[in-house]
Amino acid sequence: METKEQALAAIQEIMEQNGLTQEDVISALNIAPPAGEKLEYEILYTDGTHSWFPLVGKTPWGVIIFGCAIQLKEIPDKMSYNKAQNFCAKTIFKGKKCNSGSKFFWEKIISLSKEELDKLNSYLTSINGQPLKGEYWTTGKCNTNDAWIAFLYKAQQGLSSANRHGKFKARRVIEIAELE
């Protein structure tokens, strides 16, 4: 007979092979989730699984918001637009490349109220991430020389164009639909 740990590992493997989350199983079994265990934001883990519930033994990669997972931490250095795009694309989940987030995605982040952005930043920090602040490249190009940057400061948030040779931060982003 298998140990409890072996049986649970086998169940987890079957769930992953079939694209099921803990939430899916709880829902199918018509069981109420344990009080207080559902997370504030769904998490994408480094192995490509994602869940609204903590997954033991898995490492969080990012937080899912607006249908995309945004990495817990910024890329290490400020980079030019092309270098940032190439750096982001080196991270691959289930055969799909990450990017620096579309202009549309960053517009949604910028449109969060101060309270919503503070909640997101607190959550990121609580799981060893970095808050969203400062200026980030998007994937959007304005013209042959410029690209869009999203800026998030306490007093002001918005989009601006910047020369693609300028150096700004980036955050890896991937659409969850691409992983399904």
C-alpha cells in the first residue's frame, strides 16, 4: 500500500496532466474550500501550474491579474527596449515565451485604484515579490524610435513614450490563455 504522501503525489500528477487545479477538484466534489485558504490572487508556479490555493512544494513565479501572470520580481537591470524584450522572451512556459506586457495589460494595471494597487503590491511583497513601482517597458511600439512605458508612482500613473535606446525596468508577463 502506498503512503499518504505517495498517493497525494500521484493525485497531484494526475491533476497536472489533465490541467486541473485544486479549485477544480473542490468544485467537482462540491466541497467548500477550507476557510481562509483561498488566495487573494491566483498564482502561477514555476512549473506552469496555477491555482487559487497554495500548492505545497511548488515555487510561485507570478501573480495572475487581468488574464496574465506578472512575475513576482523585476528583471535585474534597467535595459533598452530590445534588450528587455529579448530578456523576457528567454523565459518559456509550456512552449510559450514571456514578454514585457502589452500596452493594453499595463493600461489595466494603471487603471487600478490606489487601494487596489496597494493591495496587489502588498500581496506581491507577502510572497517574496517586489511591488509595482517606477517605469516599465511594454511590448508596444509607438513608432520606429519609441516604445510605450508604463509608469507607476504614488502621485501619478500612466503611459508615456520613450526612446527605445533608453533604459527602463521590465517585468515578465505571460497570458494565461496561452498556457491552457
